[in-house]
Amino acid sequence: MHQEPGGEQRPTGTGLPDFSESSSEGLPSIGSDHGPATLGAPSDRALRRSRTTMLAVIGGSVVLLAVVALVLSQTVFRSALDDPGPTAYPTSDRSAGGQSEYVPDPEEPEIAPPPPIFTQAPTTECTVPENMPAAPASDPGKVRGGDLEYTLPESWGSGWIASSLPYLTEIGADARQVEGNWYSVVNLGRVTFGEDEGGYPGLETAAVAIFQCYATTSGVVSHFGEHPEVTDYRSEALTVDGEPAWIVQATYHFEDPEKLETSSASIVTSIVVETPDGPSALASDVAADQPEHVQELEDIIASLDVVE
């Protein structure tokens, strides 16, 4: 502070104002006449905004529930539906219960019994006609009987002579030794059925008759036995050198497998061919368990020619 003359002190221009007395122009007084404030009604914009928000929340909830339901349906619920329960058979102890019955196919050679033509006694008289000499073969390496010829395999050529066979005449034949007096033999001849038996009965019937008679009356039955096992049988049409034919064939297993030392089964074959001058036929039995003999039979059949 500065001291003026007369001894009075005055505040300088930089002093603080005196608030000891109330000013008539003070701050506005918030008196009791001002009550609580009242809010007005919400605007349309606010209402729309609220509805939009609510719909978005509801829609999101629905989508979330749908996703949860889908996941459950593919996991928990599917596992429950797929589970067969206690009626399912465990893999280690499965039985036939609840499964379809297996019915064997009667046409399946591995499980079905052979047709009667391969096991029963001949259904004909097995008549043996008078044998007439066969015409000469067209080549020294061939065998002729009736109007059929076959090419002789190199290991054959024993000079086999057959003078009588059921329903065959003009017989030509050859053979290969199996052991002792047992041979693989292939015969050819002209088919002859007497009028007292109704004459020639046709390809299939004639082939069956010659097959049955050869397997039971030609000396082979002494080795086959009365009830041999029969496998690999067939009876079907084919062609030989362009002519219609019928083959009947089966493998006969000996009842006494010790009858021979090197063989215990034979392939019996009958083939009837419609040649221009009447039917001719092949009749044979070949060692079934000798691979070379089996192959040579196949070669002979493949080489069959019709001759005049």
C-alpha cells in the first residue's frame, strides 16, 4: 500500500473488491417458484428408431435359435435316431436273425446236384449197331470216323481200335496211355439209331444217349463205380466246322480213388454234329487230372472237321 498526505490509507488499483455487503445485482436466485421440469412426448423419429432396434434384436435371436437347432439336429438328434439300440447285432457276434434267408441257386454247379442225365442209368437201350469200316482219313496225322476228322496230337498214335460202341458205326479212334491198361481215348463214328427205337432223335437227345451209354457200358464204369461224384458238367449247343452240334460233358471222379496211381477222374464227352450226310459224333473219356491229356482233348475238339 502507498501512504497519502493526511494519514488516510486507500487501496491501490490492484486491490481486491470488497464483498462484505451484498450487491443488489447478484447471481439469479433459483427460488421455490421453479418446480421440477416436465419432459415432452417422444418424437416420431425416436419411436421409429426404437422399433428398428427392437426388430433387429428379435430377428437376430431367431437366426441364432435356427443355427443352434440345425447344429443339434446334425449332431445330438441324428446320433439318437441312427442308433439302432439294443436290437443291433455286434460285429463280433452276428447271427442270421433279422436277415433275409439265403436260397441256393439250383443252376449253380458248385452247390447244385447235377441234372439226372449225368447220374442216372441210360434212358435208352444203348444199342450197339454193326460196325462198318471207317473211310480213310484225309491225312496220316488225322483220325476219321463217320463224316468227322480230328488232328492227332503228337503224343497220341497208339493205334487204338474200337469195334463196337452204342449208336456208332464207321468208328475211328486213337488214344494216349495213362497207366497200365488205362488210356485216354477219343472215338469218332456215324450216328445210328434203329427204327425200333424211333430212329434218330435229334442233336441233343442223341448226344445225351451216347454220353450216358459211353459212361456206363464202355468199360469205364469199372473205374468210375456205380455212384461217382460228377462235376464240371455241361449240355449245350455249339457249332463244329460251321455245322450245328450239341455237346454233353462232365468230369467223373472214381468212387475208389486208389484204383489208379496217377489218375482218379475222367472227362467224359459226347458231341453230335449234323453233317451233310447225316449225324456223326465224338465219344471220349480222358484223364481229368492229367493236364496234358486235358489240353490234348481241347485241341482235338478244336480241330474237328466235317468231311465227305
